[in-house]
Amino acid sequence: MRKKNVTPRHIAPDKPAEGKDEVLSVTPEAENTLAERETAVFTHEQAVLSREEAATLREDGASLREEGASQREEGAKKREDGASQREEAADLREKVSDVDTKARDKQSSRKQALLREANENLVVATIRAQVMTDAADLATAQMTHMAEHDILTGLPNRMLLTDRLSQAIMLARRHGKKVALMYLDLDHFKNINDSLGHGVGDLLLQSAANRLQACIRHSDTVSRQGGDEFVVLLPEIEEVQGAVHIAEKLIQAMAEPHLIGEHQLNVSLSIGISLYPDDGKNVDAVLRNADAAMFHAKKNGRNNYQVFTTAMNARRATRQAIERGLQQALARERFVLLYQPKVNIDTGTITGAEALLRWRRSNHRLVRPNQFMSIAEDSGLILQIDKWVLYEACRQTQSWLDAGLEIGQIAVNVSARKFLCKEFLADIRAILRETGLEPHYLEIELTESGLMQDTQQTTATLHALKELGVQIAIDNFGTGYSCLNNLCNYPIDTLKIDQSFVQDIDGDTGEAIVRAIIAMGMTFRQRVVAEGIETQRQLAFLQSHRCAEGQGYYFGRPVAAGKFAALLLETTGKPQASELSIS
Ligand code: C2E
Ligand code: MG
């Protein structure tokens, strides 16, 4: 701003101030007035000055204002610029923030995607882990189940039974109760297995297991010990009568035929019962004694139950000793054959012989088959024994024939087990080949019950034997429960009337039965041999009814090979005894 120095000036009194309307006088008064005028002029000047100054000031102010305005303008411009810059900056920021946001959005969506993926993986991994845990749990449970159960029947096995028995004994001890243990064995199961194969055998075991389980309470246990042996555990019973009642129920349930495929199979049970604490104070003793009782049930004809008695243990020991003795007898050739003549009832001539087994004990005593045959069958030793008998009988017969003795046939008893075993036909062929005996000299004696076990295989084996030229006889005819239809279809050569009927000829029913069997044999063109003839009256009856052959003490007891050769010699009168190779 421009600044002006304003100083007071003396203005002439006669001259009015330029431009002003006041007039000044020179008297005192005028002087006064002049002074006053001067003052007024001065004041006026001053005022003019002031006005000038004010104008200047105003000018200055205006220029200042102008300046200010331009400055403001500038400022406004600057502000505008600043604003636009700010706007730009804001735009930029917005853009940056947009970019940022987008980047962030992109990043966050990527993050989310990754997170989602990670979550999904985690879920999958968790599910997989769960599945694996479940599978591992299942596998563990299955393994435990398998370790404690029988695979075939699904029943508890020996291990689980032993565990439950020991727990039952502990509880019974605490509560003052009894525990019953029943040892069960399927009768003649081995024959079914041997004849129909293991597949059918397995199905029969499963069917038997179901029947047993259906007879007991939930708290009782049926277990499979292996093979055809089962054990039933009845915890906390009051008296033996409770166990006896269940045993009867089991036997009855088992008696119904089992339908296995096309087969209708009948199987019975032998049961041994032992109690805690009466018969044994611990697991082993109770189990052992139930087993001993079961063996006793077998010996008593099977299809029954026996309650343990202390005497049974002694019998069991005897059985075990016999089994060992039979094994040694086979190894050391301590078996011998006796020969009982078969005679033509009309002429009295020897038509052949039946080979009968004896076991020579170390004291030279000969033991008859009824003392050891069931043990030989149960243990399976019968297979080797029968093979030995077949070989020895064929060898001996060929030896007699070689010596010129005439013998129609040699009859050999063959167990059902041997007859139904796979090797039977091969054994027969090998024996005939090795001994050189012509097949028609050999007659196989089979029991009715043995022939009825597996009709399909029996038919095939019988026909194979026939083709070979071997003769076939049904032993103890009339005592089994034969299906006559089957019997008629089998290629049977000989019916042997059981000695019980022959010996009952003097009684009420014997006569009728013997007559019927002879008639049947004639109808089917089968030779009929009456066994166990002891009296003249029996012989006379048989002769009158045209029975072809007979065997029994009336004609002669079973004798050693040498004695039989002498008998043959007497009958035929051919070679000299010295020529015979008598063993
Ligand atoms: P089985 O085949 O019926 O043999 C006849 C049995 O009756 C023989 O008994 C014989 O000695 C006996 N016997 C013969 N005549 C008379 C008689 O007039 N009265 C009486 N009371 N008995 C007579 P054994 O030798 O004790 O044989 C018994 C059973 O053992 C045989 O009965 C047969 O089933 C079986 N057996 C014998 N030897 C063998 C063999 O080598 N293998 C097989 N698997 N079983 C055999
Ligand atoms: Mg016989």
C-alpha cells in the first residue's frame, strides 16, 4: 500500500480556499475569524488531504483489494487447482483403492478358495481318517470275533468257551450254584464226510449247530470244539436234572432229518454231562469228565446221554490204551485171521470161508473184534486194519488155491468207513493184483447201515466192484433199516441172515423172518446164507425152507489158517497136507 505524508499548510487569508465557499475577515474578530478561517482552511485542507489520503488510501485499498482479489483469484485458482489435484488425487486414490480393493478382493477370493479347498481337504481327510478308523475298528472286531468263534458255524470256539466256563464256575462258586457242561458228538459223522464229501459235511455241521442253538437259552453257550464235537455250557443250574432235560431236548431236535441239497441226512447225538462242583472243581476237570461221559454214551450205542461217574475215567484210560495197542499191533503185525467155514446146507461141503479178525495180545491171548472194533472205527485205524485184512485174506486164499485146495470164496468184512473211503476201489485192485487172486474168489461183506449212508456213492462203488468181478454180500441182513428199494437196485449176490433170527427159529418171530428173507433172496436171485447155526433143529428148518448155505458153530468155529486148510482137505480130499503152505 502507498503511504502519503500529510503536513499542515498556511493559506493566504484573502484568497478563499480554492473550491471552498467560506470567506475570511481581518478584524480581530476578523482575525479571529481569519484564524478560524485559516484553521478551517487548514482543517479543510486537512480534510482535503485526508480525503486525498483517503482516496489514496482508497486507491491503495482498491489496488490492495485488487491485489487481494487477484491474489484471491490466484488463491481460488490455486484452490481450484488444489481441488482438481485433490480430485485427481482422490480419483487416483479411488483408483488405487479400487485396484487395492480388487486386488484385495482377488486375494481374498483366492484366499477363500484356498481356504475352502483346505477345508474340503480337511473334511475329506477327516472322513477318510474316520473311514479308516471305522475300518480298523471293524477289522479289530472281526479279528477278535474270528479268534473267539468257529468260522464254519459262527459258534464260540474252544477259547471263548473256556473263558465263559471259568467265569461261570466263579459265579457258581459265589452263588452256591452248579454249572453243567455237555460234550456232544455227532454219531457216524465221519462216514458222511467220507462218503458225501466235506462240502455236504460242512453244511450238515451248520445245520446241526443251528438246531443246538435253537434249544438253549440266550445265557447258555453252544460252542464247536472242532470236527463234529460241540460243547453246551449251562451256567447256574440247580441240579443235574436241568442238564438232563436239555440233553433230551437236543437229542430230539437232532433226530429230525437234515435236508442238505438233494440229501436227506439223519444224524444222532451222543452226549456226556459233567457238573461243577460235583464232577470237577475246575475248567479242565469239568471238560475232561464231560468228554469221558460222552465216550461212554458212544459205547452205550450212541444216540443217548450219559452223566459222568468216576468209573468212566478208568474206562476212558482203557480206551486210550486199546487205541495205542491197535497202533502197535498194526506196526508189529499182531493181527491174525481166523477162518470160519461156510457150508452147503444140503451137501455139507465147504463152499468158502469168512475171514474173522483177531488181535493177538502180548500174552498170546486172541481178542475178538467186539472188544476193539468201535475204538478202531472212532480213531480211524479201521482203514488200515481193513486193508490189512483184505490183503491177508486174499494172500491166504491164493496160497490155498496154489496148493490145490478148492475154496469157493473168501468172505471179508469191510467197515462202512473203508467201503466209502476214496481209496477203497484202488486198494482192492492193488490187492488182487499183488496177491494174484482172481476177483470172483473175493466176497465183500457189507452191513445194511453202511450201504444206506450214501446211496449215490454206494451204487457207483458196488457197480465198480461188480465190473471187477468181486462178489457182494449184505451182512447181518434184517438188523439194519434198509430201504428195500435201494437194496433191490444194488448188485447184491448174497444175503446173510443175521444170527439173532436164526437162533430165534425156536422162538416166536425168528421163523417168520428167516422164511421171509429166504423168499426175498429167491425172488431177487440172491444166495442166502444163514449165520450162527448152532443146532440140528435150526439146520432142519433152514433145509426145509431151501436156504442154500449156512455158517455157525454147528459146522465149525472160526479157526486158524492151518486148521482151515485141513478142513478143506478133509472135504475135498485133494492135496496132501504136507503140500500145503500153512501159515
Ligand atoms: P460177523 O461178520 O457177523 O461175523 C460173525 C460173527 O459171529 C463172528 O464173530 C463169529 O465168530 C460169530 N459166530 C459164528 N458162528 C456163530 C455161532 O454159531 N454162534 C455165535 N454165537 N456166534 C457165531 P467175531 O469173529 O467175534 O466177529 C464179530 C464181528 O466183528 C463180525 O460179525 C464182523 O462184523 C466184525 N469183524 C470180524 N472180523 C472183521 C474184519 O476183519 N473187519 C471188519 N471190519 N469187521 C470184522
Ligand atoms: Mg460177517
